[in-house]
Amino acid sequence: MMKLAWLNLQRNPSRALLTILSVFIAAFFSIIFGSVKNGILNSSTESILKLSGGDIEIRSKSYSTSRFIDDIMQIDSAMLDSISRLQYVKRVLPVLQSYLLISHSSSTSTKAVSIIGIDPESEKDRILTVTEMVEGHWFSKYDKGVIVGENMREELGLKVGDTLAVMGMGYHGAGAVGLIPIQGVARIPVAAVDKNTMFMTLSAAQELFQAEDCYSEIYIISERLDKVDLIKSQIKKIFPSDEYEIRDWKSLIEDFLFYFRLADAFGFIIMLFLYILVGSNILGTIILTSKERKLEFSVLISVGMSRNKLSKSLFYELMIVALLGVILAVIVTLPIVYFFTIHPIPLFGEDIATLKQFSIYSGIYMSLDFTLFIKQFLIVIGMCLAFAAYPISFIQHLKVDEGLSKRDANEDNL
Amino acid sequence: MDKLKDNDKSIIVRTEELSKSFLNGQSIIKATDRINLTIASGEFTAVVGPSGSGKTTLLNLIGGLTKPSSGKVFVKGTDINQLKDKELVNFRLHNIGFVFQLLNLIPVLTVEENIGFVMELQGADKEQRIARTAELLELIGMKDRAGSRPSTLSGGQKQRVAVARALASKPLFILADEPTANLDTEAAETLLNTMLLLNEKEKITFLFSTHDPRVMNKARRLITLEDGRITKDERYVR
């Protein structure tokens, strides 16, 4: 049967090519569109995650509500190491964040700012991807100075090398008072942060707030976003849930996710239309070729080929064509998707230029996700399987005498 | 009319009040009307009559390709219309050979594959198929074209291969609907001679429809149909 199916396809190459082309178009567009949809969603998610802390955040429950320095976590290095050793954990970024009053000789006013103590080595790449140093230099491990935002510099008339007088509350009643040099100015993409936030090294912040081994948050960067749930479940074993709040990126960017889901739903509707469009094209070709071969089927049934065997042969024909079409589409789309994954289709405009400056989503990306290829492969094959019902039903209900004769099709048997 | 009795072992086909009507709009067309007929083993019978007289319908009814509106068809005592579709296909495969006017052969298969196809459907093993195919190719005089595709054959050659294919399953009889309709004189003559040879030497029973006088002249029994009814049933010694 398989041989007959294969030979039948060779017999009428144009007919076979027509069907293969229909399947190819279906698979091609569904892979490309699916890849663009996923690419945009992924790049948008990544962009937002760049601006947020990490894929997972750990903080104490009390600090989460109070934001009071006494409620921060005191964690020894062994505990941090145990997180680093978890599977799929790429980096662990402990942070100490609090608030201070700052004052500078060039300004008569005192300003309340947020100060974030970070590990300069681990955070360098991540922060400098979205933040641009406009003056001064990035931290080395034992620097004691601060990096301020460009807007804050304008507001207070600061210069690199100036000293800020700072005063605030330290850990467990200690004072956080000191004179801190400005060692750099950065352009931070979020205006509110740019105006009200300073960065310093984690060790300097712990010293300032007298909070050794203390962290307000621990950010965790995963190797794979799809493994975040797994990491989270492992972290929960280390950090008891009644004391610590462990949030993943989904809950951190919940609002964005809502829009993503909305976009995803729209994408699904467009895909559905695409499937209907290309599906009807495939079905049309199948119907046409089935009707064309009515006489041939009738002869085969007459000479003793069972309808089931004939259906099987036709099913094989369709599956060969479907597989060829889909495999061809995968072969053709693979390099296209690969290319546009690395080289996104650029978008232009003023807003895009700003986004681009901070390496935030600024083009149409594709996603080289093999599950997408498999998914689209299965969908198109599934469609063809469903459409195979037509020729099978056609054969099962074929009136052989009508197929053989030139009798008027409008005549009904009595 | 035949006076053969039901229990005559030589009878392979018997019809009883066989009628088939079609509805065309408001009017009913009687393609065959209460036909009673028997075909005995070894006969070389032509069903003749003008176009639209019901020749093809009668052959289709006997071959189980059309369900009668009323009446019965017995093939070797089996009421073929009592068989389920699957059983009927299987019954045809083992008992009836067909030669059609058009598109008899599977275009993608060679001559020998076409002949072997029905045997393959019957489940015959490869050796049996090869032996029988060679024998049939010899009979129709086309041994040298065993590996050819149907598209390279003339109309007459295609019909001879179709006859060989019909014979391959060793059927009780062969039904041929206007087998010479699309053939020139020489090809028609050759095909008829082949059929006659098979009938005489191999005792193959042929029942075929025709309106070709050359074919009629070779038949040993002529059944004439007019408006779906048998008007004449004559036997000849040739």
C-alpha cells in the first residue's frame, strides 16, 4: 500500500507538488508567525526583567511590608552558597537597600534618596546593560563611593569627586552617618530611579548601615526562565515560607504579563485565522484531487480492492505529502528563524532609539525554540490527519457504478 | 430463453426479476426491467442493444457494483446483494473479473504488476504471482511488454492486459463493458481473438456488452436489450 501511495504521488507530480505546497505554506507561516510571537514576548519579558531585580526575589516578610531596615534579612555566606549551588541558578545577587538623607554644599536642601548596595562584580554586566555610565567609573570591589543618577546630579548640582554628607538609620538602632564621595554618574532608564537612587558597593553599604551579613533582598538569575518554578520550590526548602517572601518574575511583572497574555491571545486568534486559511487551502486541494480520481477509485474497488485498503493507500499518500510539506517548511524556516533570532528586524523612531540606548526590546525578534517547531509540525500534521477524514469518507461512500459510468450525477438510485 | 434449472451445476449467474430504476428529476428511468437470465460456465455472451438500453446497468448489477431496485442476482448460488459491502468486495475479488471501457489499469504499475495486483489483493505469495503473471502474459501474447507502463501501450494492448488482470484471480466469469469501444478495427479484432482463445482453450466465461457488430458476430450468445428488457436471447454455433 505504501509503495502504491508513493508511486501514485510520482504519477502526477504537479498534483503532489500542489498539495505539498499547500502544507508547506501552512507550516511555513505558522512557524514564522509563532516564532515572531514568541520572540516578541520573550524579548519584552527579558527587557522588563532587565529593569527588575531578577527572576526570583527573596526578602523577609516583615521587610516586604515595612521596608524598615530592622526587618532586613541576616544571612550567612553558607546559606547564600547553598542557593548558588541549586540547579539552573546562574547568579545570586544579594542587595542591601535603604534610605538616607543626603546633603551637598552646592545645595541648601537635603534630599531623601534610596541607596542600593550591590556586588559590583556580579551586578556590573546586568546593570550596565540598562544603565550607561556618563561620567566617572564603575565600582571596584572595595570602593566606598557612590554612583548617582544623571537627574540627581542636575538637581543637586553634583560633580564626580564631590562629597555627600549622608545621614540615616542603621541596622538595629545604629546610625548611618558619613561622608561619601561621588565616583560616577549614570544614566538610568527609569526617570524616578535616575532622580532618587544612588548605588554603592554592598560591602560599603553594609558598613554604612552597620549591617554585616544583612541583605534587604536576594535576587536570583536563572539559567532558564522555564526552570524558575523548580528553583523556587528548592529555595522554599531553604527559606521557610512563614518568614520569607519568595516571588518569581511572573508575580513581579504581573501587570506586564496581563498585557502579554492579551497579546498572546490576539496572537492565538491570528494563528487560528492562519490555520483556517491554510487549512482550507489544503482541504480544497484534497477535495479536488479526491473528486478527480473518482473513476480510478471505482475501478480499484470493482476489481476487488477493499475500501479500507484503498483508504489506507490514500491516507499514506496524504501523510507522505504532509510530512514532505512540513519537513520542507522546517528546513526552510530554520535558517530564517535562526537569522532573525540573532538579527532582529529593526524598528525605527525616536522612542525606539531611547529603548535601543538601553538595550531594551527595540525590534521584531524571532524565537528559535525547537518546541515551537515541534508544536507547529504536530499542528499541521494533525490538521492533515483530520483532513484525511474527507478522502476516507469519500471512498467509503463512493458509489462505484456512478464512478464508473458517465451517467448523469443528478440521477438518484432507486 | 434458457431453460436451465436452478440446480444445474454449470449455471454460474442467475438473475430473478432484476430491475433497476433511477430517478431523474420527476421522472423514473427503468434501466433494467424484470430481467430473468442465466449464464452457464464457458459461455461467450454479448449483451447488445442501443445506447441507453441498460447494457452497462445489467453488467453492473451482475457484478454487484449496483444494488438492484428489486429482484435478485445469484452468482454460483450466492445472492450477492445479501452480502455486506466488505463481503461483496471480497466476493468480487475471488469470483468476478472486470474489464472496463476506460482506465482499466493502474498507471503507476507495470504490466506485470497490474496483472499481479489482484493476486496480491487475494493474498497470493510472490512466487505464485510471478508464475501466474508469466502464464497470462504468454496467453495474451505480451510477454515482451511485462515491464512496460500502461502509458506506453496502445489501447488494444491495454485492454488485453486488462483481460489478463481480470483472469489473474481465476474468476468464475469475466464481465467486460464495451471492451472494444475505444479500439480501432485491428486492435478490436486482436482483443476479441484473445478473448475467444481464452474462452475456447481455458473455458473462461465472458459476459460483455457491446454495440459493435464485429464483436456481435463473434459471440456465441446474443442477449438483446431494449428499454431495459430482454427482447431476444439467441445462441449461435460459430
